[in-house]
Amino acid sequence: MHNKLEKYMEKFGAFIYDNPLKVIVVVLALLAAPLYHVPQIKMDTSTEGFMHPDDPVLLEYNKFRAQFGRDERVVLALKSDNIFTLKFLNTLKEIHEAIEEKVPYLNDVTSLYNVRNTRGEGDKLITDDLLEPFPRTKADVVRVKKQAMASHFYKDLLLSQDGKMTTIVIETDAYSHEGEKEVSDVDAFDEGFGDDLTGSTDSQSAYPVEAKTFLTDAENHELLEAILKIVEQYKSDDLEIYVAGSPSVNNALKAQMQADMEKFMRITFLIIIVFLFVMFRRASAVFYPLLVIILSLLATVGTMAWAGTAFKLPTQIVPSLLLAVSIGATVHILSIFFDRFNTSGDKREAIKYTLGHSGLAIAMTSVTTAIGVGSFSGSEVAPIADLGTFASFGVMVSLFLTLTLLPALLSLTALKQKPKKEADRLDVLMKKLSIMPIKYYKSIIVASLVLVAVALFSASKIELSHNPLFWFQPDDYNRVSTIEIDKALNGSVTIEVVVDTKEENGWNDPQRLEMLNTFSADLEKYVDSYTHIGKVVSLATIVKETNRALHENKEEFYSIPNDANLVSQELLLFENSGSDDLEDVVDSQFSKARITIKLPWTDAVKSHDVLAYVKSEAAKRFPKDDVVTTGMIPLLINTFANSVHSSVESYMIAFVLITLMMMFILGSVRIGLLSMIPNLTPIILGLLIMSVANIPLDMFTLLIGSIAIGLAVDDTIHFMHNFRRYYLQSGDASKAIEQTFYTTGKAMVITTIVLSLGFYAYMMADMISVQNFGLLTGSVIVLALLADLLLAPALMIVAAKRGWIK
């Protein structure tokens, strides 16, 4: 069967040589549609973007946002020793007003400038702004400071315990503003022609909440850009300004990751250009592989855009993977083609021979790589599933272009035969290398087993982690801002709990409110080895403030009233006082209450205990009510848990499918199983590097295995395929290894040098996650080559001696 397939590949090569223009036209016609959609590609770094639309955790989060608005807030913190001075308060006012005026997509901005000041005057409840009227004298400032420092509500939310840091909390719109123009145009049309056209003048019924899109990544970026411009205007030596919150971190993460990836893709392309020219000394051997790589990338990106799939953090691995697969396949074609052409001088015969010799192996390597990566398509994490779908598609596009466009372009190109020197340096090196696995095969196998055992032992010490904040450098503004705010104000991210009593006015019940009060107080005492709960804000906070205000502002009345009628009256008074803060903590029917639990930014893996505590305590305190836990922390934990589970599952699927493929390709169960040893060895040794370099197993490093499997399998297939051919011709394993090293081995060395240097260049990135990605991927590529040049032939010597190869 192998011989028949190779003959078909030879005939296909002859067809391409005879009809190159037709082949190129057909290829470009097939690529036209995906290439057309490339400009429509979008980026999405939001945490919810990691989940499938039907994920129960995301559905609960979307219900929460629809009811209470976006929980992700931007926290702008001002640090000064002189907060309570006229100069500082005027600066705070200017910044606050600039944000309200210049920043788009705002729902609410809260700071000491406009925060509610709940107090009683006689029998009246007053909820005006803290700085209303705005202080004009030192005595006014002293009064303001006294009120602010005495407030339970302000502490760790708008003001640090020591009074040296204050915040401006920016709450953005929950829903996107995209398409507003179209909606407003329809509304205007309706107004002009009456109700007959739509059946309703109610815009809510015409455009239901379910059809709305939540604030987009692009809108979040626009919002943050406006905030950072304002921050730059007011920063000074005596005023430090920090910006934190998950919207800010995600926006910075997107910008930095994008910049790093673009920068090092360019470096990788430059390395490829230099090495291809050095190895082949022909412009065509440089330009044509780059064309195949670029078209493969653009076709994949265009298909993603066509399908409405955004680029997310994990899917940024796609270009690197396609680059690796494409350069490997094209170098194998070019290496065999130019060797043959320089010997015979017959281009047609060289193309036929090249596709007959390596076309089948390249097709098999691409199929196994597509299987390996495609195993991620069923992932519970949306972008990892996208990675599996579109990366495997891109691999097949690259295969298609390598076997059609590349030989067609070579057919049309005027090439000069370059007489081959008796032995160039690479030929000499490959001849020397081929001796090692022949002479020292036992030592190589034993050494490999020892290294694998050490790596597996070291793997147990690798930490699981998912902490995007620590992908930034220690001195990065976003990382420093978050750490400073967390330190001074006990947190910048939240867990949200919604308790639904399922009855109207259920939260007017004093007993339930008292339970909420004690629940909040107990939560604020929580501390574990990694984090703590800094503050809890809920309906109980408003009720206690109101009760105190209506009892002559006496601190002893900062409590929940015992009488249900009194609770109802106080809440009605608060609602009628002009403040809309009740909307943030309870629904209009007083049946659902929101509990916001603020804590420092913590690694998602290390946040598991605090989330479990919150869930169990909430269920215990409100056994008759429906309790839902959501927010950024649960989303991050859910994402990473799904990522680990899906990755392990995907690798197992990939291993089984690739093993079956290797058995089929090599025509033997034993040899197929044996060939998986050099495939898995570099991945296992990659774990040793992670342990030594103290690199955690996070979402990025989990995905490196997909590249490693693809590259390791590719080289193994090339080696095994050609070794088997030469062994069947000569019956001598040593001679077959020498011939394999002399042909396929050279292409393997070239591709490894190019790719490893390209990925090692990523170590110059600013993002620590990108640095780790470059170090590990480059190292695994080198280890894969060593496994295929040393371990694979050593195993074949053993297999030949035992008579397993027939």
C-alpha cells in the first residue's frame, strides 16, 4: 500500500509540473473567501470569553450582570500623605469630573467627591454627597475627614484604614453600545409612523435584554485608554495614581501579549529567512516557504473571522504552531528537491521524486499533527476548543499548500543546477552523528530512561497556577498598581453572591437581614494561607447606616432593627431620599439580594478554598433560599479547572489516536508503540525544565504540549518512514540509519535550528508567560530532534536485532 501511495504521489508531482498555472489559480480561488475575511478578526481577552456560551457558570454570570450590572470595576487609587487638604480634594474633584466627562461607557463613578453620606437631622434622613457643599475652609476639611474616617462603608472601599489612599471606583456599562445607531434609527422611524409597524412603542419589548451584547473587549479598551490619559495628566511626585481591577489587567494583558507576539513573529520570520538562504542559497527557497506560511496563517485567521471566532489568549498559539508545521514540511520538500535537482538537472523528475519520496510522509505528519491538536476541539474552555478546531484546519491548509502551491511555483521558476560538492559540512556532521546510535544504542536507551524517570519525579513538584497578573514583570505598572491597592484597601476583585428568597419583600425580614449581617461579619474574618476577605458590602450595610442615621447618628444603633415594619419604613425613607444605591444591592421586588465580597487578586488555583468557604457558608446560612455564587474569582477558577481537565483529556485522546496512526503508518503494532517513546520523551523532559526553572503549569504551558506533540510526531514519522524504506531495501539497520540521517536527517536539523531559535527569541518578551512559552517550546523542539536522532535509531537497532521489522 505504501508503494502504491508513493506512486500516486509521483504522478501527482508530474501533473503539477505539467499544469502549474492551473494549480496556482485553483489554490488562490479556494483561498479567496477566507483571505477576504481576515480584516474582520477581533481580539477578546475577557475572562468570560474563556467559556462556551452555554456554560452554566457563564449563564449565571450573565443573569447577574443583567440584574445588577457589570461586577468588574476599574479602581483608580490616589496615594498621598495629604488627602484631607483643600488642594487634594480639588484635584480629586477635577479627576472625578474629567472621568465623567471624557470616559465612554460609564454607568457610575464613585469617590469621596460624590459618595453617599447617610445621616439624620432631626427626624429627617439625608443621603447627600460627602463633599456637598464642597469644602472651602480648613474647618470644612476637618469636618469631612471626621465623617469619612468614621464611616464603616468607606473603609477599604473608598478610603484606606490609614487615610493615605483613596479610590475612584468606575463602574462601566454592562451592555455594549455597538449598533446603537441602527436601533436609534429604527426608534425614530417608529416615532414618525406610529405603533402600527412594530406593534409596540416599548423599546424593551422590541429589543429584549436577551438579545443584547455585553460590553465588548474593544469598548473596554477604549474606556481604559481614556482613563489612562487622564491619569497621566495628574500624576506627580507628590501624587501617586494606580489603576487596577480585572478590566484594566485584561486590557493591559491583551496589549502586551499582542505586542510581544507581533514583535517575535517578525523576529522568527527574519531567522527563517536567514537560515533558509544560508542552507539553500536560492531566493526561491526563501520566498516560497514564507508564502506558504503566510497564506496558511491568513487562511486560518480569515476562517476564524468568517466563523465569528475572536482571537483570545490561548488561540495566539495558533500562528506559532502553523509556523512550526509549515516550515518543517516545506524544508523537507525543498531539501529533497534541490538534492535531486542538483544531481540530475531534471526539474520534472526532481518534483516527481520529491513528492514520491517525502509527499506521503509529509501528509502523514500533517494528519497526525492535526489529530494531536484537534483533540482540543472538545475542550470545556472555549478558546482552547477554538485552538483545536482552527489550528488543525490550518495544519491541513498548510499541507495542501505545501503539496500543491510549492511544487507549482518551483515548476515555473527558472532554476540553475548547482553541482553538489563532494561533502558539505552538514553531510559530514550527519555521517558522524549516525554512528552514535549505532555504536552506543544501549547507553542511549539507558540514559533516556534515567532522564525520563528524573523528569517524572520532578514533575510532582511543579505547581498548578492561573494568575494572569503575574504574567507581567514585577515592575509593570498594572502589577504594581494591583499589589499596592490590594495592600492598602484589602482587595481589587470580587466574589458575588446572590440570595433569592423567591418572595416579594423577602428582604424586609429582620431575621434574614440579621443573618446577612452576621454572615458578612464572619466572612470578613476569613484568612487562609494565600488570601483573605477584605470587605463585604450588602443590603445590611445600607440598613445599618439608615438605622444609625435615624437614631441621632449614634454608633450603637449601627445595627439591624428587630421590627419588620421599622425595616420597611427605613428602606422606604432611604429609597425616597434621592440615593439610587439600593439598586446595586437588591432587586426592585426586594426578593434578591447581592452580596459583594472583596478580596486581593489571588492565583485562581489558590482561590479555591476561599470560594468553597463562601459557597458552603452561604448555603448553610440561607438553606431555604436560592444561592448563586458568581463574579470574577469563580469565573477564573472555573476556567482553569476546565482547562486542566480538558487538557489532560485531550492529551489522552491525542496519544491514543496518534499511536493508532503510527501503527497504521509503520504497518506494525510493535513498531508503532515503539515509535511513541521518542514522541513522548521530549514532552516529559520539558517537565524537567519546568521544575528546574520553577515555571508553573498554567494555561499557557499546558498548551505547549500541543506544539510538542505535533513537532515530535512529525520528525519521528519522517525518520521511521525513511528508515523503514531503506531497511527493506538493504536489510541492514546500520546502513538504513546512515541513509536516513543523510537525507531526512538534514531537513530535521535545519527545521529544528530555525524553529528553536525562533521560539527562543520569545525569551526577550516583556510578558513572563511569553518568555516561558519561548523557553519551553524551543527546548522541547531541540529535545524532539535529539530523541529522533539518538533514541529513535537506537530503538530501531533493538527492533531489527529482535526481528520486529518485516
